[in-house]
Amino acid sequence: MTTSEEFRQNRDNFCYRHPDRQSFVLCQRCLRTICPQCQTQGAVGVICPECMKEQRASQSPAQRKAQRRWVRGPVAVGTQRPTATYVIIAITAAAFVLQLFFPAFENALAFNSAYVIPSVAFEPWRLLTSVFLHSSFWHIGLNMLALWMIGRSLEPLLGHTRFVVLYLLSGLGGSVGVALLAPGIWVVGASGAVFGLLGALLVIGRHIGANITGILIVLGLNLVIGFLPGYNIAWQAHVGGLVVGGLIGLIYAGTRTRNARVLQISLLVAVGVALLALLIIPAVFYV
């Protein structure tokens, strides 16, 4: 990944212990940038090795005793393993197995815009549960492969929580996109969420001065396939997820400091509320 000269000169974009590793995650005590290898779970957020050492040194004997009793060593987070990515894949795989043996499982969780209209059938959880369902082995295989490939790079850069929020809001954006552009159709699949990850990766990559040509090519090809005749693909979910993912990527890129944390959370909540508010529009098709 290539970067601009301005990006390379800004040391805040790189781990203070490993200057060649870029990260968006800050130590919650000293506010220095730390890479996945240097992150350790603290009471709130992650802590760098030096701050963790100081914290342990300041513990009272009673605190150290309690820690030995209830915790078998510190819990490492943000390691090179994209844990949240693996968990999402596992949940999706489990849901697919349930679909194979219990057809009613899919019927209860798939999304149709009619199910967010109180006067028709109000089951709003379908907006997100449909993201974990798939129609075939090829469907789930391709989506989970894409999630695995993107998650390995993006999750360590953002941290577990931000990655999960991005995935879920992008999935919600995909469902809202379907409700707005193709009301009444049934959809399942993680394509909207995956496109959201691509959109965020595109924006963040552009923000840090990375070479995003490859991302643009992959994104363009996948969008074109969704419009080709003969493919039963809900391109509306792709567009919805992509737009939301790009917006969240922009939020993450502009609010990565500790002082901007409240603003970041507020903007993410605003995105979620705005998506739900947009569901008022399809209601006119059912009145």
C-alpha cells in the first residue's frame, strides 16, 4: 500500500512503537497511536504496553489479588487476528445451516419492505437479520470470502467495535436501499454490508493517501455484475450499503482523536436514525 508524503510525515498515523504500521486506534490513556500488536484491553478501550505497565505497577495488593483470581492474564484485543470478522462469518454460517434444515427460519428473518410498515406487518428486526441469511452455497461462499478478505485489513485498522458498527450499519443501509428502490421484493444476504466495508475502505484509503485503484476496480466490477440481466442480484442493497459504508468511513477518518469520540458516536447514531427515518418513504406504496 503506497501513501502520500504528507501521510508519511504525520507520525500520528503510525504506531509509536512500530513506525511502519499504520492504525486508527489510540491508547485511551496517553492517546498515542498503537498498532494491533500493541493493543491490550483496558477497563475502557485499549491501552498501550507502557500505560498497561504503569497501571499494573500502581495496583494495590488487593487489586492484584482480585485480578489473579478472576482474570487469567490480560485479554488482548486488536491483534493481527480479525476476531470480529471471524465471529460474523461463524454466525452467518450457523444461520445458513439452520436455513437448510428449518425453512421457517428463513421465512421469519428474511427482509421485505412490507414488514417495516406498521399498518401491514411490523417486524423491523428483519432489516438486520436478513444480512445473516443466504440463498445458496455460492451466495454465502462469495460473500464470506469477500468479508474475510476485507476484514483482515480493515478490522485491525479500525478496531473491533468500529468494524462491527460499520458492518451492521452498512447492512441496514442495504436493506433500506432495497426498501426505497425495490419495495415489496424479498432479499437475503450480506452483500450490502460487504459493499459498505468496500466503501469505507475506499474512503479511508483515500484519506490516508493509499493507492485505491485496485479497490475501485473490484468495486466497479461488482456493481456492474449486479445490473447484468440473468443475475438474481439485489443491486439496490449494494448501492445502499456502499453509500452508508462510504459515509461511515468519512466519519471514522475525520473523528479519530479522543476529543472527537463523542462527535463520532453522535454521527453514527445520526446515520442509524436517518436510515430508519427513510423507511417512511416506502410506506406510501402500502397506503
